[in-house]
Amino acid sequence: MDPNPIDQAAAIVGSKASLAHLLGVTRAAVGQWSDSGRRVPAEHCPRIEAATKGAVRCEDLRPDVPWQVLRCGPRATGDAVHVLEGGVNAVQAA
């Protein structure tokens, strides 16, 4: 069985506490994301992907978000970052 992507990201950056600090959230929030049925807020996924140098991708963390639109679509430039900051609803509205 593949490791949970949050657990994998935490191992890469050092710990769940380190990942939480990097994202500006609590250690408890990161712990909840690794629980079955909990999801990482989409706005944190690009930072996790960057922190893990691509070892944990946005698609691993949130397969329900249309990341391919942000990566390959006509707006896959600086605008994509602003859409991500707005969350999943902003992606669907764009």
C-alpha cells in the first residue's frame, strides 16, 4: 500500500510539525489531513509540491481538483497562483 501523501510530505520535510510550520497551520491540522477521509485544502497543495521538490504532487494530495487545467490550460501562468489562492471554487468559476 502506498503511503499517505501527507505522511510522505512530512517525512520529506522532516516532520508533520515542520510541514505545519511551512504552511502556517497547526500540527493538528496536518495530522487531520493524513486521516482517512480528510482532505488537504487545495491552496496548500502547490506549496507542498514545491517543498517536496515534486515528490508529492498536487494530484496526489487532491485528485478531485482539475490540476491539469491549471498546469496546461491557457491561464497556466501567474494567474494560476491567484486562482489556487481562491480555492477550488475559484478554479471551477475560472
